[in-house]
Amino acid sequence: MVLEASGRAAGSWPRYFDSLTLFSPARYSSLPGMPFPGADRDCYPHRDEVVAYLTAYADRLDAEIRTNCRVSAVRRTGDGFAVELEGGGRLSARAVVAASGTFGRPHRPALPGLEEYAGQVLRAADYRSPAPFPCRRVVVVGAGNSAVQIAAEPAKTARARSPPAHR
């Protein structure tokens, strides 16, 4: 049984920013038993291609998939686990694999001065496209794959300024 918090088997992928691509080529991104479709094995699949792939893969699985089913707690019992669901449901299982992500509950670290900052602050989970940022100064904090992809987009139209040189 697969418990999925979102409304479809593609997980968080449908909610990611519009231009997101996988961080690895299609040839290395296939799940067991189903190659990633397409003739170009070296392409980096786009978000919508990943959503279609994950949906098709889920349809082929010999497993019950329950969507809109968020787990609130997992507790050890004598011979397995009790899985508690938001809304009061409860399941039992001999084994549990936790495959959770942070997209559904993004975290913003405490940043000094944020309360006084008058500009817009977004998390990667809130970003869709560079459209709202033409000619604006944009700072992207982070060095992960999503941050780098996000930073590349507004850099095409936003105002750029080099940081001051350290003395």
C-alpha cells in the first residue's frame, strides 16, 4: 500500500515551478521496469514529463495507492507498526518505508531583519516563474539544484548588480 498526501500519485511534482527539469538525464532517471520515454536518453525531462511518467508508473504498480492520505504518526507495536492518519484513520503494517519530502511543509529559517524587510520573500515551493520579476532586483539564497534553476530564470530579465568587492 502506498499512502500519498497529495491528490495524485505524482507527489509534489505537479506543484513545482513551471520550468523545473530533472537533475539527471532520462537514462539515469527511470524507475525499475519502466524506462523513461523518449528517444533522447540524454535529455533532462521537464516537470510535466516527470508527472506523466510517475502517473503512468503508478498505474502499472501492483499496489493500492491511497491519495489525499497524510500520515500524522507511526508507532511501533509488538509485531509491526500502527500508522495514524490525519482525520483519525489508522492502519497497521509489518513494515514502513518513510518516503517523505519537505515540499508540503516548506521551512523558512529565521533570518535576521526579515520582519523589517519590505520586499517580497518566496520559498522555492512558492515560486512558479520569473514573470512577476521583470526589471526587479532578485536574490536567490541557496545552492541546491532548485535554487540554481530558479536563479537562472529571473537573471534573464531582472536587474543584476555585482556584489561589492571584499577588501
